[in-house]
Amino acid sequence: MASVSLRKLEKSYGALRIVKGIDLEIQDGEFVVFVGPSGCGKSTTLRMVAGLESISDGEIRIGERVVNKLAPRERDIAMVFQDYALYPHKTVRENMGFSLKVRGVSMKDAEGRINEAAEMLGIAHLLERRPGQLSGGQRQRVAMGRAIVRRPQVFLFDEPLSNLDAKLRGQVRTEIKRLHQQIGTTIIYVTHDQVEAMTLADRIVILKGGDIEQVGTPDEVYNKPQSVFVGGFVGSPAMNFAKAKVQNGALAFANGDRLPLSSLASAKQGLSDGRDVIVGIRPEHFVTHADPAMTLAAKVQVVEPLGSDTLVHFAIGGEMLTARMPPEMRPEVGSELRLGLDPTKVHLFDAVTERAIA
């Protein structure tokens, strides 16, 4: 196992900067997930760590070694790809053991590693089958097993679940979490799926346009987003945002509603009168019973009963918001409600920079 250090890491293609000077310290044994929209630089960063992509500037350390100029096989890492990359003509046993054979590991040692990994992943009964005889989830377990037998210092996962259906994604995600708990090896995992990030990570690295937007535990990025981007990216349904102006000690909304700043746990002293802000609140933080001063007028547009709860989509002025309400609540489309806000869960962001107001 080893720590991973990225220092001023950059990647450019001509004048196009894909990764813009990332600084990140990943601890030995930590499970870190890179997440962000397409084109944010997450897979490029992972491939630079793996040695599959050259770096334009900066430094990568794995353990105590600077690996900038080392070939992938010299970095002591193992990578699991989204397309499995299995040899179709080889059995599961042969696929898992191929890299060990190339490295000159003895047959006895290799068999022990293969059997141990197969038992860990629940694929011992599949060792004599070929990839074409396996389901997608089974093939992904084989790809993971092939990485495990190498006993690397760092595992790299590049969107490994993107080719699986929803049920299989959940199953294999659980396997990956259990795997990390068992072996404790450092894992860097790339995904565009914020649910994967939230359920797997010790820490989440949220990227936007080649820069790190926020790094934190799942709880930190969910409950204390540092920007509108992070608040809107993490969570499903996404955080709601509405524009407001600070006026006479209150937040004034376009529909005429006002929320007293003194009631908001997030409101800081010194918010100047006339300042434009963005108010953020997650769907589950609307409440049915609240101080009348902490309610907003909402005209219901769409109602989605989900069994365990109900999503109510409504308009405030010209902005659409979503509230997660109790399952028995089924307001009529077109009706008007007054929805309360949990004052301890309201977030304020600067309207210009879109950063959290500290």
C-alpha cells in the first residue's frame, strides 16, 4: 500500500488545458473518488497516475517515488477499466493469472493468489469458464480479481460500473466497498455518478473544468457545499437554488416572499443591504410545519408519488424547485402551498462568484 501525491499536475493538448494544476494528497489505504461531469479531467488525471497519459507539468508520487517518467508496469499499480479488457480466448483462471505469469511468479504462488481472490469475489465456481460465458457483473468481478492478484500498492478504477444495469451496479458497488474493507489498499476511483461517489468514498474530489472544486468526506460535500456547482452536482434530486436580495435584514425573493436573516443558521454577520445572493436548499429540507416567517409561497406544477415519499415540483417566481414530502402528501397540480424551510439547512452563495458565503 502507498500514499499518492499530485503536485501542480497539469495536462494540455496544445493550447487546450485539460487538467489545470491539481494539488492533492491521498493517504495510504484511503478510498478517494474523483467525480464530475464529462470533460472535467477526472479520467485524464487517473490515466496520468497510471502512466497511460504523459503529464505536461507537475509531479506524481506513489509512496516515496516520483513516477513521472516510469512506465505503467513500473509504478506498482493495477487498473480496472469500464470495458473489462479480458482475453476472450482465456479462461477466468488464465485471465486472472496472466500478469503473474508475465512477472515470473511461481505457479504455486499464482494459484494461491487466484484462488484467494476468486473466493473473496465469489467467482471460484467460474474459474474454468471464458468471458463470453459470463454476465457483465461476473466479468467485472474477474477484472477486479485480475487486479487483486497483483497485490499492487494502488488500485485505479476508471468508471468500472458504467456498462452494468442499475441492479448490477448496486451489487458490484457493494463488492468494491467490501473489497476495500478487506484488503485496505489505496483506491482511486473515477465516476460521473455521484451516488457511487457518496456510497464508496472516504473522500470525494469534485472536479470542474480541470480544477478541483471541493475535496471532502461525503458528509462534508453534501452538507457544506463550497459552491453552487457542488451543491447542484451532489444529491438526487439536486439542491434547489433561488435568487434573492438582502433587504432590511431579510432575504427578498422575486415573488415577494421574505425570510428573516436572523432565523438562518447559515446567515453571517455583515451581509450588506442590496447584496444579491443565491439561496440553496435541498429537497428534503422543506418542512410541512414551520414558523410562518420561514415559509415560501409555492404554486404546484408536477407531483411525483414515489411510494416512500412524494416529489412536489413548484414555481417561485420564474424558478422551478423540488420538495421531497411525506408519501401521503399529494397536492393538486395548480394549487398553491406555503412550504416551510428548515432554517438550519439553508445555504447562501454569492450571486457573482457562486461560492458559499463564509
